[in-house]
Amino acid sequence: MQRVPVISPLHQTAKTHPHSIAISWRSKGVKIALRYSELSQRVMVLGEKLLASGLTRGDRLACIDSNSPELVMLYWACIDQGILFCPLSPRFPSAQITELVERYTLTHVWTGEQHQDVLTPALSPRLISLDVSLTSQPHLAKTQPAQSYPPQYQATRVDAQLAANIILTSGSSGVPKAALHSLNNHIANAQGSRSFIPLEPGDSWLLTLPVFHIGGLAIINRCALAAAAVVLQDRDAKLSEQLTRDKITHLSLVATQLVRLLNQDASSLRQVKALLLGGGAISPALLAQLESLKIPSFTSYGMTEMGSQITTGIANEDGSCGHLLPGRELKIQDNKIYVRGETLFLGYLEPHYPAQSLSHSLAETEKQITLTLDPDAWFFTEDRGYWNEDGNLCILGRCDNMFICGGENIQPEEIEAILKQHPEIKEAIVFPQFDDEFGNLPAAIIKGHIPEQSELDALVCNQAARFKRPRHYYSWPEVEQTSLKVSRQQIIKAVLGAKI
């Protein structure tokens, strides 16, 4: 079938909704906003600057920055020019950033002004300097009519099936994998999301998730398709204050962000049309609090490899993750979850040591992609789950987290969910500790106050088999996290290291 080039959602929306706000943020306390027509033209100018800096189709651009208007612009400019957009966390150590750039032969590196210190001398040959200033193009300062683009800045048509970006995902191993998506993957994911959570022109989605996380990138694509506004988080204000001040209608949070917000001012959520929760299990206590506040909240099951959401449903205390969204397929065999569909990523980019070339074509990139599927094209998620009586997906946990105790299987996430029912426990990780008699015995790491062992034994044994109760409890270690999700292995390693 012949591929038909398309205009990106950003430029398409600039034609249909030129005066709708595309992105807003605050600089030194002053609110700045760009309409879709303005953002579209600035992105086209930036695309020309990328080419002038030496990038060509198929090159891979590492972008190191906290969420910023420049990062959003670079994403869309890379889409236009066929350059693979690869956002990296500025919280990664310098050595790790250098290793990732070399591992995946990222041809060029751009960094925001505040994160120049993460660069090492080894990256100097790949560093590009771009004038991405949003005040340096006075001829684009005013909104232009939808069809009045200057001739030299016509929207580029792109092949939406080719690789468009690289998002790093560590899964449970801790070793980052480079997942590649096409623009079609993002469009299908955004359309499926919108089918259940309405998003309309004039709505505003607060970008609380980083762009280097699939959840953050999904918000950008979602808003562009719906002519809604991406609102950058104001780091100089409390989240609760910004929700009220900027009249935020949509919000994505992980559990730790939700706890912080509820402690600040739970009433600030009352005007939100939709609160999307993800990044792991949400405790029943938090869900009950949201229900009492009558906040329209949704839980979801998603993954980088499927472009973000797979299932979504109204949040309830049974911990389920809702029903399957359009554009996705999901099957469960022996409690193992498999997925496929329009949102399934292109595959993982194979690492290369050492880098033999600093130039790539999109055709070369396609040859370096690996995607393991079963004979019926299903992708194994390495998660375990089941459909409940209401047709909602329930997640049991990761296959690689399960361990055996005295011949019996223990799924840590089951016990963790029970422990987090205790009002004094904020987070819990259950892991195996070697035992001469049983092979392994469960232990737990607790964030918050650790109650008496007898009290915790009663809590667990009331809902699970007695052999599943943790025999030892450890306090949560002080470790710096570089991602939204809790790194199980990092926390466990810190606790075991402290014991030695």
C-alpha cells in the first residue's frame, strides 16, 4: 500500500483552529501564550535552523532539558524534518548521558541553558547551538491568518509511519531500552484516549509529566489533535495554586504527585474536568479521598511500547485499570498480558559500540530496530493480569518480580497493595530474601511509619495466605530518583547495601 505523506497534527490544527492557545507558560512571573498559528510558524522556522546546523533526515537529536516551550517546539520541528527526537532526563548523571548518547549513536546533542553542566567533553563534537528564543523572531510576533504562511515556511508533509522519536524505557531491569514510535502511533494513542476522556478546543492540559517520559509526550500529541493547550508547570508556584490560577481542565499525575497535591489543597482539583492517574498502583486510601471530593478521576494501564494508555476507566477502590481503548488489542493467557494494534511501537533501537558513524538515514534506522512478536503479532508486556467481572483490567504485577517461597509463588505487588492500605504506609516494596529452609522469604521496604510486626501480619493474613506475609521490614532509604516510577532494584539495592 502506498504511503501518503501528511501534515503533522500541529500544522493541521494551526489551519483549523489558528487562534486557539497551543502552549502557555510563565517567565519571571509573566504569563506567555502562543496560538496554534504562531507555534506552527515558529516550528517551521526552527526546522530550517536544524537543517542549517547540519542535521539531516534520519539524524538523532538528543534533547536535554526540563519541560520547556523550546522542548515542545523541537519535538514538532523534528517531526517536520524527519529527525529522530530523543529527549533525555537532565537529572541523569553526566557520565550516564554520555554513555546513552554513544550507546544509541545519537548524532547531535542540544541542551537547555540551565542544564549545560551535564555535558562532558566527549559530547562537544555533537553539540549544536540553536537560537530557540521565543522573542528572537519579531516578524512572527503577531498571529497570522491560517492560510497566510510566508512562502518559505510552508508546512512539510511527512511519512507518519516512519520512526519519529526515541523514548528510553528501563522496564524493571534498570537498563534503558530505546523505544521508537511513529507519528501514527502517537495519533492513534491520542485518538483512543480522547474517545473516553473528552478533550476539546479551549481545554488546557497541565504538563506535569516530563517529555522524556511517554506520558509527557502523549500530552503534547493529545493537545495538538484536539486544539487544546499544553500548559507548562510553574515551578515557582505550588501545584494547587497553578490549577486554580490557570484554570486547568486536565491533569496527569502519578501517586507521589497526587499525595503532594492533596496535602497542599485538595479543593484545587474541583474545577478539573479529568484527572488521569498512572505510573503504578494508586492506593485505595487515595482513591477513596478522590471519590469523596467528587473529582472526575481515571485510572489507566499503559506502557512506553504502546505509546501511553492501553486501558482506561473511572477510578474506583477495586484498583482496576478500566477497559480497552480503541486502536489497541489485548489478550491474556495464563495471566500473562499481550498487546498489539495501531499504537504498538516500531521496536527497540539496537545499541552500537563503538559508534561507527555519526550519520544515519531513516532506512538505516529501520534495519537497526528489533521487535519480538509471537506468530500472531502479539507483543508480550511481561505484566500479569486478568479481566474482572465488570470487564475491567486488573494488574497482578510484573512477571519478573515473582519469586518462589517454599514451592509457592509470591507476586510482590499483591502484598504491596495490602500493605499500602495501612494509613501510615505511603509506599511499599516486597522482595525475596534468601532462606536455608524455604529458599526465599518475603521482606518489605516501607516508606512512612512502620507499625508493629503483629499488626502488619494481621493486615496481610486477613487478605492473603499466611506464607506471603513479610518476615522483615526495612525503612525506605534516601535515594535520588531520576524517573517518575519507583525503581524497585535501586531501592532494594540501597537497603541491602546498608545492611552489609
